[in-house]
Amino acid sequence: MSQKILTALVENKAGVLSRISSLFRRRSFNIDSLTVGKTSDPEFSWMTISVDSKKTNIIQVEKQLQKLINILEVFEISKKEDFLRETVLVKISFDSKKLANVSKISEKFSAKKVKKKKKIIFELTDDPKNIENFISEMKKLKIYDFVRTGITAVRTQ
């Protein structure tokens, strides 16, 4: 998948997210991930939207987003120049036989371990590519259940 990431500065007003998702729905574009968070000014939020650029005309999406009310700015994020992060939580059953292998993987990726009752949860915040690699390693052990937050990004320019 060829992933493109857009970030949009939006006003914190009711209906903004609905208008953006409706734009994607009307154009039959799929959103791979979407994160939203307030800025230092609580009247505004940054949205980070990840789409498959092979199935989505990113230039068309960017132009149409800029036309929506309550959207102040839209930028395409550069994976090489800008700062991207994602968080994953991986849950496993407590199994002492597999714990050594799981611990090696978590140490390799610097994942944080938290024990909850009979489960262990690993938390990793990193570049999306490293998140993919971490999940791939955990899948090899067949002891995973996970949830991802979606990409969040900030321009460095």
C-alpha cells in the first residue's frame, strides 16, 4: 500500500468531522486512519488523515478539503521530513513459556510492558513502519491481540 498522509487545521465546531468523513464517503475514498487533537488554542484541532494513494487521488482530496468550511489549512505530510508517530497496544495471555521470546521482541523495539491480571500489555509509540515491524514479530509468536491509535503527525517546517 502506498500511504499518503494529510494534516488539516480545523475549527473545533460541531459537524466538522462529519463533513470531512462525508467528503470521503461521497468520493468512495477510504480513510486508513484518522486522529484528531486540540492545539495550544482550544478553538482549533489538528486532524491527521491517512489514505491509500493508489485508490485515492490525494491532490483531489487536498483541494476538496480546503474548500470545506471550518478547515483553515491542509498539508500533505512528508514521511522523510516531518515527524510521525503511532501507538499500538499488544495484549497477550500470561504464558511463562512464551514470555522470554515476547520479552526479547519488546526489548528490541523498546516497548513498555504492563502486567494486568493474567494478561501482559505492551505499549509502543514509534514511527508507523516500526509499529508494523513490531506487530509482525508478535504475529510470528501467535500470541497477539492489538489495537492501534492511527498516525499523528506534525510538520517540521
